[in-house]
Amino acid sequence: MGITERRLRQRDEVRSSILATAWRIVTEEGWQSLSIRKIADAIEYSVPVIYDHFASKEDILLEFARDGFRLLTKKMEQARNKHTLPADQIKAMADAYWNFAFRNKEYYQVMFDLGIPCIEQEKCLPEKGGFRELMMQPIIALLGNNATENAACLKGHTFWSILHGLIAIKMMRTSDICEQLNKMVLDDAIDGFIKNLAP
């Protein structure tokens, strides 16, 4: 292995170490505890070394958001592919989204800015567009001839608002609403949403 290749490999190893350490801090202490200084101290590098790989803490958050959207899209696609009818696909995707949010809270929080500083996701996250497109496919199929761009956009936003709203409520109010009731509310809301889509 040449010097250039060795340096590139070492650089990749340091970058991976930074991300692994940042993720450990987040899972143990929460997003609000993450800082460049804390990462540097944990991996025993100087702060400038961290900045050599990431321009800011927000760049690290963005990296995790990308990972989260890739994982969520994969889970929703797998759920959708188990069904052929658009209504069943929507239900399966809603369940996959719900399960992802509660099994991957740290990812979900950084992806949708729950309780962490806002980052400019729209410009920097093409993965979010892939997730949105996947979500829209069965909605457009159910709308049929009524699938104008405005109608599809409205229904897609409604679908996501139902999911995200119920998840945000559950994440913020963990003690006073039981898990079973939350899932019943989700199922009822999605059933009503699907009935409203039919032409």
C-alpha cells in the first residue's frame, strides 16, 4: 500500500471514529449533550482534527440524518413490497414508519428536529426526497383520476402529518398515554385517511 492510500485509509478511520463516538454520546446522553469538544475529548484528538473532517456539529448531525432517512426508506419500501393493493401498502408503510420512530428514536429526532437545533435539511438531504417519493406512490395510486399535483401534495402532507404528529405526541408524553391506545389512534387515523382517498 502506498503512502497516499495509507493516508486516505487513516483519514477514513478517523472520520469513522468521530461518527462512532458522536453516536455513542448521543445514545448515552442525548443530542443536547453532543459537542465537538466532547467528541475530541472522547477520542483523544484535538478539536482542530474534528474540524478537519466536519466543518461543524451540524455536519455531523446531517450525516446521521442521511443515515436515518436511508434506513427509514428501506424499512418502508420493504413493508410496501409485501402488498399489492395501495391501501394495504399505505397501512404497512404507516406501521413501518411508526415502528422505525420508536425503535430508532435518536435517528428520528435528528431527522425531524425533535428537541435538537434545526439544521437546513431540505438542501442537504436528497435522501429525504427519496423517502417522500416512496411515501407518495400508493397515495397517488389510490387517488386515481383525482391525482392532480395539488391533491397529491395535500394528501401526502396529510399522511405524514398524521404519522409525525402522533409520534411527536407520544415521544413528548411518555407516561400518560398507553402504547396500545396510541397504536389504535394511529390505525384509526390511517383507516380514515385511506377512505378519504378513494375516488
